[in-house]
Amino acid sequence: MTIIDCRPFLAVAVSMLAALLIAFTGEKHRNVREAWGALAAVTKFGIICSMLPAVLAGDAYEYTLCQITDTLGLTLRTDPAGMIFALLASMLWIPVHFYSIGYMRCNQEGEQTGYFAAFAVCISACMGVAMSANLLTFFFFYELLTLASYPLVLHHRNQEALMAARKYLIYTLISGQLFLVGIIAVYCIAGTVDFKAGGILTIDMAPKWVIQFIFILMIMAGSVKAAVMPLHGWLPAAMVAPTPVSALLHAVAVVKTGVFAVLRIIGFVFGPKLLSQIGLIDLLAWAAALTILISSLMALRQDHLKRRLAFSTIGQLSYIVLGASLLSPMAIKGAYLHLVAHAVMKITLFMCAGAIIARTHRNQISELYGIAKKMPYTMTCFTIASLGIAGIPFFVGFISKWNLALGALQAGKPIFIVVWIASALLAGGYLLPVVQMAFFRKDPQEGIRKYGEHSNCMVIPICCTAILSIILGVIPDAYPHFFRLATMASQAICAGWTGGW
């Protein structure tokens, strides 16, 4: 049942309003300015949670922002797939906002008002992407996210930041235009751009090569923000931004929007049946598999902590793309679960990295000897998230990877399990040495180093996300029921198509 309600709009609007209030409050009243962001974060999560029971019951909330034609409008709608992303982004904005307060104050960063305002707009765009009912609405918020995140990458306003921001803008704007061309083509041949579980296109709507061309265009558009190789170049460069921005880019917003676009295109525009007929999906699967392995090997070579985490992100995101490309219900379910798992683990790792760099002023992994003695909580959380990324049982990363592996067996493609196992071993190889340096190497200057744990404003959010990665690993369907939502999304996408399993 569809419920006409303004709550989807309010979920988008609340942080947009907060951005305006933050901008008008300015630097003179920074406590008030940051309180607007905190209030908006908690309110947004509350609004999203209030819609969860109806979505779990099979209903959907819908709100039209603007009706352009009889068949086309900017419409927001809640479905299980979109609720996963909306819950995830709104939930993680709360710890990241408080972490940002501590980080920006500790480092005495400039342009803090612009930073917090742009951050709030980014979260609004994420909500719009998550709850888009059609491709046009998706595109509008997809491009809004690009424009809102650009000043965050440019934050330091130096030459390195300028070059990174330019590269980011070029990559993402080009991807947006490819996406727009694909949307127009879909509308021309299908007469609609409304998302439909299982796809809106069929093989008889256009010549096979036309459908293949549209698929390539749209997947390339999503793959840029999802950082699938060789379209990944903007992501390591963007590490010049403040660490909370890196956490935003990697765990909550930009790359997650890209990979969510791939999930929407595969499950709600083309659908498993059509993709099996046009014969391109295996190419995407192998591109994702190669990205997983190559990015993991490149992560091993990075001594800069944030760059190592950046290459880790590139590989982990391709887990999601590969899972969706297998087209089996379990693999698609695993892809949605890994969307959650990676976000929780990677936001923990980046917040830990920010605390380490801000406190020790050391960026290189080879210099992190003995820091666990001075920063035990931070490094314990880093260890928890690292074990999750490696897929160790009882951490959230294991749950998603287990379902992905079952999905590969269900699809009759066990070779990809080997890729995931190799990647898990490589993840241990590039993350656990950081743990080893911190806990088991003695700092030769320990006696004269005076740093310790950061402020509670940074440490508590890190601990919260680390604990969450354990809770979701031990109780996969703990509130807000990501596991159940992922099951519902995969069943809806694959309904009516057996695929041979």
C-alpha cells in the first residue's frame, strides 16, 4: 500500500534547513551553529525510523515534490532498498557530526561554517538519492551531492586541495552527464523512469545493442562515484580533505551513492532477467573482481595511512558491485548488507585515522610505532574495524561476505569466492600491520611524547561505530533491521525469475 505522507520530504528538508541556519549563525556563535547540525542529525534519523515499521510491513511512503508532466515528476518514495541507504546515512551522520566538532576545533580549521553547512547539504542529497522514486529524482540529488561535496574537498584552499577538487569535479560531473543521457534513453524507449523491482526495461522494447549501450552508459556513470577501476583516480586524490570529509566520502555519501546507483540500475531499471539476456553482466562482474584484487595490492604499497584506507575502499565497494552482478537473490542480499557493513567499518577506520593524525601529526604507517600505549581506545577501535574488513566472524563484515559467498554458489560461479577470500587475506595484510606497529612496536621516543587520547567528542563517536560493527556482526537483524530490509529488497528484485537456481 502506498501512503501519501510528507515525511520523506521532511527527511530531506531538515538538514537543508540546518545548512541555512548554520550559514546564518556563522563563526561568532559556534556552539549554536554546531547545535543546529546535531539537532538536524537526530531529527532526521528519528523521521527515517518512524517510517521503518510500515516499510517492513510492505507499505511505502510517497511524496511528490514537483509534477513535471503526467508521467514525470520529482517524487520521493520509501522502499526496502532505499530505506537501507536512508537509515545508514542518517544514523552515521550523528557520530560523524560530533566527531567533526572535535576534529575541526582541535585542528583550528578555517571556514568551519562553510564546512558544516556543506556537510548538511550532502546528507540532504543522500536522503534524496536514497528515497528517489524514479531516475529523474535520483539524478537531481545525485548532482546536488557532487556540488555540495566539492567545497569540502577544496576545504584547505591550497594548491593540492585545488587540484584534487578539480579532478573530483571533472570525474563526477562527466559521470552525471552520462547518467542523464541514459535516463533520457530509458524514458524514450520505456515511457517511464519510475523504479520498479525487477526492472522497467524488457528485451522487446529496443534492439539488443541499444539496451546494451544504455546499460554501459549508466553503469559507467555509477562506477565513477563507486570508484571502480579504472575510473577511481579522483578518490585517492580527495584524501587531502579533512578526515571527517574522508569519512563522509568513503562511508556515508559520495562513493555509497555511486554504488547505490549501480544497485538501482541493476535491480530497478534493467532487472536480472534482462541483464541475463543482453550478456554484459559478466563483464561488470570481472571488472569488479579485478578492481578488488588490484586495489588491495595497491593498498599494500601505501605508507600514507589515509591513502591505504582509500585503496581499501575502492576494493570493498567492488564487493557490492560484484555481488549485484551475480544476479542471484543471496548475492544481491549480500551486496546490500555489505553497503551497511563497509560503511560502519570504514567510517570507524577513518575517524581513527583522523584522531591519530591530529594527535600525533604522523601520517605514515611506518611512524606509528607504539601509539596504542598512548591512544588505547582509538587503536582498539581501529583493530575491531580492521578485523571486520578482513571478514572475521562476529564482526559485521563477516555477515555480508558470507551472504556474498552463498550468492556466488547460488549463481553457479564459485570462482568469485576465491576472489573474496584473496581480498580478505590482502585486507589483513594491509590493515593488521598498522595494528602491529601500534601495539607491538616500542616507540623509541616514548618518554618525551606527551600526547594521549583525543577529546571525548572524537573518542566516543569512534567507540560507538566500533561497537555497532560488533552488534551487527553478532545480531545481524538488530534494530534498524538492515538484514530484513536486505532480504526484502533482494526478494523483490528477483521475484518471478529463477535464473536456474
